[in-house]
Amino acid sequence: MSDVIVGVDIGTTKVSTVIGKTNSTGEIEILGKGIESCSGIKKGIIVDIDATSSSIQSAVKKAEAQAEVKVVSAYVNISGLHVDIINHKTYTNIMNDNKEISRHDVEKLLYSAGTISISEDSEIIDVVPRQFIVDGYDGINDPVGMKGTKLEGDFDVVIGKIISVRNIVRSMEKAGIRVDGLIAEGFTAGECILLPDEKDMGVILIDVGGGTTEVSVYKEEKLVMNKCIPVGGDHITNDLSIALKMTYSESEKIKRQFQLALTALIKNDQEISVSDLSESFKKNIKVSDAIEVIEARVYEIFSLCREMVNANCPGSYGAGVVLSGNGIAPLDGAMQLAYDVFDIPVRVAVPKVKNINTLEYCTAAGMVKYIARLDKEGSTISIKSLPKTNRKTRDKTFLKKALSALKEFFY
Ligand SMILES: Nc1ncnc2c1ncn2[C@@H]1O[C@H](COP(=O)(O)OP(=O)(O)OP(=O)(O)O)[C@@H](O)[C@H]1O
Ligand SMILES: [Mg+2]
């Protein structure tokens, strides 16, 4: 399965797996997908490795059956809750006589970006180039072969909490799957959803899941912010349960039945019969009682997202806001609320990968597409494979390559 790429998305509420393969024209072909609910994660953190690994195993098995391949290793996402992406710039002088930039020069630069000091409970997961600058000329994706005297690199250094990284890797390994690499959600979130023009113009992608909301902001085709708020669709259900004194499952049922986030859109404000929290009696509530609660939480989540964008990367986002994830996107009126908060155009994400028809597979399919794209571009580095990978193209992992480059440099 050398050219098969597998993406596993460990979400708060479910694990989804997508198996893809690059075809002869270099396009990604989805071979199989599988999903399984997951109870091993609370507030975006793995609290039960056994439960998580059994969900992984089941989701992978379903995808394997469809794809008719055996999965031995996969890429896995790591949510913005557990990673920090730090922008870091560094440079090197081109020392050779003909002043031609070699792969070796690029690797040296990458390694030096990967040696920034970080806190003891963290580790560097990845170093992703944003751009290279040769003698002041910026916007260069691959400087190898160019002539110059000074090579500058503008990198995203991805730093993960050691405990979260270990729990993810343990859960995957317990499921019998080796980890090819951990990918911060921000790098892949848009792959399956956004158009290149949107990323170029500037776009805010808001993925509201069950327990988290991932905000990824792109401008000039690059990721400029990826942050996570520990609030998601499950909080909406919880609010309903507390405000209207209903059981959690009754609240979830009501939320999915009306799929509404805006009281102004209620057509018939009828009374509905629901189970009380005590489950000992039925009572009537008005539809508007429930939708008011949902509206308040959805508005709050969008406001938190806007504050985050304003604080970290203020500016204009011509392509507007794109809503993804199942936590809010399926609710009617969500687009209007987002528009009220952001005052720019809003749309709901539609997967644009063949055979991916629903939002729950977008994160996993995004990983597959992202890795396929890096392979196609023959990217110098990106993903640091944690355990040894079986993929020929990654035989030389980032760290191995970088270390050998550094050794040659210093010794
Ligand atoms: N049809 C629906 N209508 C309304 N809400 C829904 C619907 N289907 C799922 N949800 C809600 O979507 C949320 C789960 O979304 P999603 O599958 O995107 O999360 P996740 O990827 O598991 O979690 P996270 O991204 O936070 O780690 C839950 O809160 C669930 O109640
Ligand atoms: Mg998710």
C-alpha cells in the first residue's frame, strides 16, 4: 500500500477514517471511509485510551472493508487545543562557490527552525515552511536550484503538548495502527472545503465540533492563525438540558429535530412535550424556549471566534466566513448569526472531494489530500514522522534529514 494514504480524525464525538490513493494523474481518489462514535474524549482531551482505540479500530475496519486494503499506518490529526503554531524566521548564508541553493541548505534552515526553545511539557511536532526568501525576494516555495547569497525561511513551528501527543499515539498503537505523522488541524481543515481563491483572498474557517471549535484563518494562500476554543455543539445540548431541565438525550433530540439557531425563523411556535430532567413526568415547552437557548450559545461561539481573529490577525477577509463541523453548520439561521457577528459573507462548507459527501469526513479527507499534495509537490519537508514510517517518500524523516544536515554543517 505504498501510495495509499490514510487519515484518522479523532474528534470529541467520533472517529472518522478516510483511505485515499493518488491516481495516475496525481489526483486523490477516495477508496474507503468509516466512522465510529467515541466516548473516550472529553473537552477535546483523550481521557480513556481503551475506548478511543476501540473506536479507532472500528472506524478503520469499516474503511478497510470498503477500500479492500489493510491499514498498517495512518496520519492522525491533533486539535488546536493541544498545539501551538509559532511563526519563526531564520536565515543562512549560501557558502558554496557557485551560490546555488542546495537541498542541504534548505534542510539546515529547517533544522535551525526546529531548535527553538519550548516549554518542558511540549515537543516540536512539525516545521512547515510558509515561504522562503532569497536575497530579499519573497514568496518562494522551493528555493532549491536558485542562485543567491542569503536564504531566509519563514516557518510555522508546530508545538504539541507531550501528554496529548503520547495519548494520541498510544490510542492509535493500541488499535494496531502505526502513526505516520501528527498533523495540526489548521493545515488540513481547509483542504477539503476551501477553494484556492478563498485562501488567497482571506477566509475564516470555523469548524464547530462536539467539544471544540477550531478557527483557521488563511490569507494569501497561507494559514495565518489556527486556534481552538473548548466549546462546541455539545455545549448547546448541555445548555438546553440546564435551561429547560431536560435530560441530555432529550435535549440532543430536540436540537436535531428542529435544527434551528434563530428564533426569527420559527414558523410555528407550537408547544412540544418533553421528558423532564427527573424523567418522571412529561411537560410542555415552546419551540422558541429551546431555540432562544441555542441562539444565545451559537452567537456566543461566533463572538468568541471573532474576538480571537481580531486579537491575532485583524484585517479584511474578502472570502468571508465558512462554517464547517456538525456542531453548528447543520442549524438553519447559523449563517445569519455568523453574518451578524462578522459582518462579512458567510457560507456553509460543502465537501469538494469526490466520494466525500458529508462534513464528518472532511477532517480525515483533508489530511489525505494534504499529504497527497505534499507528495505531488515533492515537498522538501513537512511532516515529521513520529514512529518510523513505511512510506518510501518519507524514508528520510524531517528529523533524520535535518540532523544529518546539521552534523555535516558543524563537524
Ligand atoms: N443533524 C444535526 N443537527 C444538529 N447538531 C448535530 C447534528 N449532527 C451532529 N450534531 C452535533 O454535532 C456535534 C459533533 O460535531 P462533529 O462531528 O463535527 O464533532 P467532532 O469532530 O467529533 O468533535 P471535535 O471537532 O470537537 O473534536 C455534536 O455536538 C452533535 O450534537
Ligand atoms: Mg472535528
